[in-house]
Amino acid sequence: MMGNLHCNETVTPVIGILCMDIATTLQNRYGREYQSYLAASYVRFLEAAGAKVIPIWNNRPRIYYESIMNKINGILMPGGAIFFNPKFCTKDMTSHAYTSSKIIFDIARQLKHFPLWGTCLGYQLLLTHSAGVEDVRQDCKSMNVSLPVQFEDDKVLQKSKLFADLDESVKARMSSQPFGYHYHKYCITKEDLRMFKIEDQWQVLACNKDDNGLEFINIVEHKEFPFYGSQIHPERVFNENLGDQDPCHHCPSCYELNQYFAKFFAQQCRLNENRFADEGLIRCNINNYPLTFTAQEKLHWQLCYLFKADTDYPNEVTQRIEQ
């Protein structure tokens, strides 16, 4: 289903996930000392596709991103909530992921083959940095629902990397089953791509509509670089409680359809020739950091990694698993 990518199937890709500025709900519940976080659902999403995961810190100097991106095989930029205009930032609402993602985007364009995946906010950041402006988004109807995707025509899909080898039966299910979870209030449209003069850089692969009938872009890929973006959250169906009323809740078919994206991205990352030394991977692995159960007060996530501003990769791993 993933096509012939001519990569070493035995290679385990090491994928970084950019830490997002701490959500106010998490900070209020667990303490003001926390500066960033990662939802565990993104980690498990990639690990289920055979990847190893490390956190990518935000608010670090460019030399850090240059160094780490020459060791790992790709980066996922997750969803979240930040200001796109730094002048509106406060001590309680920062925008570190905005500036960090721009550095990552710029470096990735200079490297031979460095895949990026943006989900929801991460996707919006990719297109914003591509346009070289402050923000390319527009308001749309707030959404909290799973929907099928509305694919572009077959000629477009066949020229894409993401869907060129998509099995017809899988395509039919993606087009009819509400597998793609939407949780957002900003959108990007085809007209926005034209307005900001980036329609020649990105190929629109699928769209959806909000309750007001506004058609917005759902899935894109860059025409030159291995950059991909989705407005949907393919990670959430596996690890988050979408609610018993959601059509994708506990749906095996939805699991399969959403995992398509993780498998594809992991394959793209295998094409990157960087190799992380074993000792470096052990030191930087996400498993060095504790998980916090964040669902007990009906927060947005089941499990999160919470990081203080000075959190870093440990100099050495002292904990050992007892045999």
C-alpha cells in the first residue's frame, strides 16, 4: 500500500517531535514552571509505524536545530495553540514553537532530503513559513468532529508521493468513512495559497468543508521538498478519547486509515541517510522523560510529557531496567 520507495526496510527511523508551547490548561493544573509539552498520542502514533522518537526542544538557538537535524531522519510538528504574532505574547501565552518551526523549515530546505510533517497547527506553520509572512490562516467554523476526506481528482493524486500508490479500496473508505478527526478553528483555503503566492509550491490533495460551507484544505504536500501537512489529527484516534458520539470512536477501520499517514511518513524518513549513534539515541529518546496522566480533569489529552524551560537531554542515562 505504501509503494516502492527503494529504502532499507530494516532501518529504524529516528523522528523528532517539536515541543509545543505549554497549554494554559496544563500549566494551570500542573504548575507554572512548565514551559512546553508533547501529547503522548503523537509519540505512540510514530512508534506504531516503527520509528524511534526524540523530543525537539523549542526556544533554542539555530545551532541546536542544525546539529540535531543532521542526526535524525525527520520532524513532526504537532497541533497546539500559539500566537503567530510574537508581539501579542505574554508570559502565559508564548510563541516559541512559531520561531523554532521557522528555523526548522529553513534548515530542512537546505538539506538533501529531510522530511517534515505538520499536523493541524503544524501544517498551518509549514504553509505560513513557506509564504514568508506572519500568518496565512483565516477563521473558520470551530470544529470538533471526524469526517471523510474529499480528494482532488485522480490525476492530482497519481502525481503525488503521499497517495500515488493508494489502494482503491482504501481510497474509497477514506472518501466515505468519517475517519479524519478535526479539532480547529482556523483554516487555509486554495484562495489563501493564491493570495500569498504559494500555490506553485504546494499541491492540494484533499479538502473538507466547515458547517458554514467554507471549503478548506485538508491534506497537502510540497512539490519540491518532502514536506507534508494535514489539517486532520491522524494520531488522536489511537490514544485520545474522542467521545462516544464520535463516529471514529473505537473503530478498527479508522485505526487502519489513520495509520496510513504514519507509515508513509516513517518510510519517507527512512530515505534520509542520517544515522543516530546508539548512545545518542538512548540519551535523547523520549522514554527518558516521565508521562503525566492528564485526562482525569477532562483535559484535551490522555497523557502528556511536560517540560520545564531548562529541560534537556540527559548527559547520561543512569536508570536501568531490572531483569
